[in-house]
Amino acid sequence: MQIFADNLSRVSMSNNNIRIELLQNAPGNTTIYAGTLIIPANQAAGFVNAMANSLKQLEDQMKAKSEEGQTDTDIQ
């Protein structure tokens, strides 16, 4: 399943799970609910660190490919 999200509206914890409510931008300068990302609380720090590291790698690859004139990039 793929969910497109522009922002988040709320982060909470329930039953040892972190719940992140995701939003999408909608017409008329409004937002709509897109779904909820649920991460076990004991894995949240590792998940966030892995996401941050992946985004940093992607940024570095995008900069390198931009200099080469390419546009598509995947993290392996």
C-alpha cells in the first residue's frame, strides 16, 4: 500500500504504539486525512534514525545525479 502525505496532524501513543496521522493537501487550501502510520514504540527511535539516514543518502545521491544531469534515484 502506498500513501501520499504532505504533512502530519497529530502524533500520539496508544497501547505502546506511536500513531502518526498523515495529511494530504487538498484543493481550496485545505487538508484531508490520508491515513495513520503506526510504529511500535520500542522500535520508533530506530525507525526514525533509519528514515533520516535514508533521506540523507537520497539527498546525497540526488545532488550527485543532478550534477550528472539525471533525475531518478532509488535508495538500496
